[in-house]
Amino acid sequence: MALAVGCTTTHESYDKKGNEALLIECGAALSQSVCHDRAKAECPKGYKVLSEHRGLNRQEIKVRCKGK
């Protein structure tokens, strides 16, 4: 039996000060670690979590990559 759990997407975004950031959205059925794994892939030099939100249909984290 196959189970559809969702996917992750990444969008360019900005923090409150106007600095570049990434908004990573994950399916609500996925573990929060999936969002963090995507952040690690997008930010190979590391990242700082700016915000985390979990809703009924999705969860998201906003991060700023280090070393950009």
C-alpha cells in the first residue's frame, strides 16, 4: 500500500530586516526533520532558523543560509 506524505518546496523570502532568506514548506504528514534536511541541502555552510510554523496542511521553516 502506497502512502502519499507530501513533499518539500523552497521559495526565496526575506527576514524582518529585508535580508535574503529561504522559506521551506513541507507536507504536514512529514517529520519536521524533513524540512531541516532540505535546509541543510540548500545551505551547505549551515543555516539559522528564523521561524517555524506547523499547520493542518503544511509546516514551514524560514532560514537564513550562513556564508552567503
